[in-house]
Amino acid sequence: MDDRFNTIAGWVLFAGIIGLGLNILSGKFFHGDSPERPEVMGYVIEGVVEAGAKPAEMTMAEALNMAETTISAGEGVYAKCTACHTITPGGANGIGPNLHGIMGKQIASVSGFAYSGALTDLSGQVWDWDTMNEWLKSPKAFAPGTKMSFAGLSKIEDRASVSLFMNGAGSNLPVPEYVEAAAETETVEGEGEVVETDGEAGAVAAAEAEQNAAAEINEDDA
């Protein structure tokens, strides 16, 4: 009786070992419910932003023409700058130069202020809207080696507003106009119909229209 029990127990143990081994081997070849994403995608759909990708930032012209971009809003943002800069006519230079009338001036051109070499090297450029936007975004990226310790303004709406405020303090550069780009339109002539499409969506609609027309022709021939 004991021999028979031992034999049965042995076969059960053996079957368990075989099953465990097969499970381990199958795990090496198959990934169950979590398939890995292929390293290279089979095809790319235009206009679809990949996961984790940041949308493109708006232009300075667009930000300057937003309803919430005002001199008043810019004055609030400028409060962060008052510890280092004056902006009144004839104001003294402090840790940073006086900023009255700075928009439209050449970089590193305020009289009596000792600029770092990082800015004097850029003295041929002008503080226009786009240049000021890049400077306010990250002074250290715009002029590596600058003495300015301010980290920058991450929001382009804040950069646009404070630029507008500084522009109103003795500069008055014209604010660039912004016109939203109109959607491209195409006309596709199908079998007895006309399809108007917008932008990239039009390419899809056009392809569908051609396929439908071809299918109708095949049905007629049949």
C-alpha cells in the first residue's frame, strides 16, 4: 500500500515540476496581457501627438493679442523685477539696469551699468518682442554666463504681459498683429459629387470619397 502511495505521490510531484517548467518557458516567449510597444512604429499618423509630447508653444504675437494680456497684468508680473530694476524715467541702476524705454533699445546699452560679457557680446541685437520673450523665458539659456540670477517666466502669457508693460514705459513699439491661420480647403470631385475638406482631415475624406466612387463603378460594371 505504501509503495503504491509513494508511486502516486511521485507522479504527482513529477507532473507539478513539468507544469512549472512549461510555465516558466512560456513566460519567456509570450508576454501575456502586457505586450511591449514596438521600438519602431509601423506607420505614423500625421497630426497625432505622441504620448508624453508637449504641444507647441504659441507665438509671442499670438500671446500679445490675447484678451488677458494687458499692461495691468504685466505690471503685476513686473513686481518680481522691482528688487533689481527701476523703470521710471531717469531711474537709477540697481542690481540690474534701469528699464525705462528698454523695448527697442540695443542689448547692453543702458548708460552707466556694468554688463557682463555674456550680454555685451549680444550688443548688436535689439530688445524686440521675440528677443525679450526668449530672455524672459530663460536668461541663462539666452545669454550663458549672464550675471542675472532670475530663473525666468515659464508662461508665455506672463512674458507677453510684462513685455507689454515695459513697452508702455517709454518705448511704444507697435504690437505685432496676429491672424489665425485659416484651414486649407481642397475640392475633391467624386462620382457625381463634390466634397470640400479642411486641412489634413481633407486628405482622409478625399481618400474615402475616391474609394466610394471606385466601389460604385465596380458595382455598376458587375
